[in-house]
Amino acid sequence: MTNSDKNRGLLILITTIMAIFACPPAWGQEQQPNEAVHNHLFYRHALKKVTIKQVDFEELSLREALDILAFRIENESNKQIIPNFIINDPDGEFKNRPVTLKLKNLPADNLLGYIVNHVRGSVRFERYAIIISPRRPPR
């Protein structure tokens, strides 16, 4: 591993931690107008780096599946990544859509995608949370 690779890895880690805790840049630069976009991209990138060894969900509610996923991400990342999941479902569309999945060795972002697709939902990454909403039919 070259010094350049080590520096890049360190920069990604620092930026990811800053994005998670919404810290201003330590090197004194002013934050850019697209700060929220910048932060959520690094949060999404961080989930790609966390491998979930195994899940066996059988007839879980979306909330239960997301709570387990959040717990697993926190543990697998040594508490470096603590996701906040918000379910935005005012009409209760997820109520009768249980999650049943049995998977091994996959990145947390992929597992999140499988869970959300299983309940016909969509994901939106924001600065401080990951919002899950029912998928809307095309107009």
C-alpha cells in the first residue's frame, strides 16, 4: 500500500466521520452551498464499506428490519457509523409488507436496498438521516 493510498483512505475516513457528525471542515475552509449533497454522498459511501455477514429476516416489519440493520452497521463499523432511519409512511402502506430475506456477506448499502425494494419503497439519503418512503407509481 503506497502512501498515496493510505492518505486517500485516511481522507475518506475523516470526511465520512465529519459527514456523520456534521462537523465543519477542520482545515478552516468555508462550507460550500451543496454541503448537504456532499455529506450524504459520503454517508452513502460509508455504508458501502460495511459488510454485513448474515441476515435471516422472516416476516419482519420494515421498522424491525431497519432496527436490526442499524444495529449490525453500528457493530460491524465499530460504532463509527450509526445510521438514523426514518420511515415516512403517513398512509400506512408498509404495514402489510413484511420483510423476508436470507442473505450473507454483502455491503450494508446493498442490504438496505434489498429491504426497501422488498417493501416497494424508496430511499433518500439526507444529511442526518436515511428516509424510507413508499414508492410512488409513475405519472
